[in-house]
Amino acid sequence: MTKIARFHWRPPFEWIAALRFLREGRTQSLLIIVGVGVGVAVIVFMSALLSGLQANLIKRTLSSQAHIVLLPPEEVARPQSGAQATALNLQKQGQRLRSIDQWQPLRERLAAWPEVAAVSPVAAGPAFAVRGDATKAVTLLGIEPDLYNRVVSLADRLIAGQLRVGAGEVVIGSELARDLGAELGDKLRVTTAGGAGETLTVTGIFDLGNKGVNARNVYVGLRTGQTLLDLVGGVSSMDLALRDLDEAERLAARIAAETGLVADSWIRTNAQFVTALTSQRVSSNVIRFFIGLSVAFGIASVLVVSVIQRSKEIGILRAMGATQAQMLRIFLLQGGIVGFLGSLLGSALAGAFLMFWQMLARNPDGTPMFVIGVEPGLVMIAAGSASLVGILAAMLPARRASRLDPVVAIRG
């Protein structure tokens, strides 16, 4: 009978030596793995917390506004021709409420863009809301509910009633309802600066999380708004919702260049808020950099001590035929293994910290303050980065080990 040869896989020499060195100095190895784990945990925790916080802030900021708002171009006073015209100091002309030219074809055109999620025409202008002896200055917005709700989730923010803005119906904010003493089914009169007015029935009360918006915005049907604001058949603005918020400024510039309209993105409208978010990201990146630097120095210091302690063993291995390249790889592997194991420990710690944070950070009604989640991609990036930092940190002690003279190392 013929004997069947059995294949026994044996790990490379470098792996065997690297794991043996780590086991022999298990106390040092354990301490540096824990140190790497704490550093990775802080980085992952900070990244997840910052992402959740910024996403929540952006969501709250954009809950009551569109990503891009299109407005008619400003009217500019032009001097008459002649010699005397050059000497005149022209004052800036007051802007009147005007409609966007050919807004229906423009809406269809923009809705076909892949970057645009929704386009909603709006007839908006100043007005007064009157109920009994109470009078409040408001912003009247004539909308098409289905389209507008895709830009601003108004239906989801109702605290009473329905998003119903048919003929003779109005939806108001919670602050305005409190100021006017209005409830569902009550009547209030809306009057514009042009003298047009209509008595409307309150069919819904919303809370967009913005006190000013809740006290100011009054929603009616598009036709009602056009009639009251003397914009029959026209709209004063168009609100856009985008699929990618970060593309708002670029798309606004493109729309303005192609249409001649004024295109205000949420980034420009909330410039100070965006600057604060950017500063927050920069400071977080600086903190993460120094944490990674401290982890690298910790790994390097432990491996330098390991080279000194194992100089005789290194000399024996060199005398037995181990090459400089093999010795270099042994200590690079140690750095990579320490970094990888530390990243796994750090990811687990970060997950535990985030769960504990969500248990503590609660709104008065018991709901989470904001949603935080550890994305798999973040864990993979952390694991890869920690392993790379470990390898780079091991470069100096690895080169020192590979350059040891065998005779000198054995003599001690």
C-alpha cells in the first residue's frame, strides 16, 4: 500500500519568534496592549460621539429650513443716460415681493437633477395674524403640502391636528398658538401689507424645535398664499432638499450661474454654525493625533526595552543563521500584533462607553438625547490605523535589533 503524505503547515519563523517574545514578556505586552486599547477607545468614542452630536445639530438646524432656497434676483436702480446721471448718488432700491419667472419649467428641470431630492414652490411674505385683541406679525407661507413635506418634515412635527391647508385652512406654530390663545378649530384672520385678508380655521399646530419659527411661520395652501400676497400664479421662492448636504454650496453656485437666480445654501445661511462645526472637527482631529502619537511612543519604548533585554537571544538567532531582514520583520510583527490586539480591545471598550453614555444622556421624557452608533467602517479604520501605528513605532527598535552584531550581543 502506498502511504499518503500528510501536510503540516507551520507558521513562518518570524511569526514564531515574534509570538514567543510577546509571551515571554507577557506583563509588558499586556500593559502596552491595554494602553493601545485605551487610546483606541478614546479615539473611537470621540469620533462616534462627535459624529452623532454633529448629525443631531445639523438635523435640528435644518428641521425648519430648506437645503437651498432660490429667490428672484434683486432689483437694481439704474441711472438715466446723460451727463447729470454720473453725478447722482443712487440709493439702493427697496425690494418688493416678486415672483420667479417661469418657475414651473424650472421646478421640473431641477427635480430631474440626480443631486436634488425634492423641489417645493413657496409663496411667502409678511402678514399679520389677528385673533380677538391679539395681533402678531408673522411670515405667511403658501405651500403644496406633499412637496413641502419632502423638504421640511412638517407633518412629522405636528403636535396637534393634521397638515391640512385647503381653502380656508391654516397650520400655525406652537408659540403663535400660545400667543394668540388659539386651538384646533379656532378662527384667526390673516392680513397682508397690501390689505388683503382672509379668515382661516386652525387645522394643525406644529413644533419645529425652533422658538422663532414656531412663533413666526403660518402655513396655508399655495393658492391661498398667492391670492393674499398678490402673486397670482407665481411663487416668491423655491425650496430644495438635497441628497448630500455637503453639496449644497456647489449646487447653489451652479444653479445661480445657470438660472440667474439668488441661490442661498444652508451652509451660507448658517455660516457661524458651520464654522463652529469645522472648528470642532479640527480640534477633535488634533486630539486624536496626539493620542495616536502617545500610543506610538508607548509601543516604541516597550519594544526598545525588549530589544535590550533580549540582545543575547537576538545574537544567538543571528549566529544560527537568522538574517537582518528576518530580525527586522520579527519586531515589526510584534508592533503590528500589539496594535491590532489593542484596537480590538479599544473598540470593545468604546462600545461599552457609548452604551453607558446613552444610558446617562437622556432627555426629560426619557428618550435618548441623540443617536450614537459605532459604524463597522470606523472600527476597521481604527484597527488598521492602530496596526499601522504599531508597525511604524516598531521600526526604530526593529532596525536596532537587526543591526546587532551577533558576537557582541552574545557576550552581553
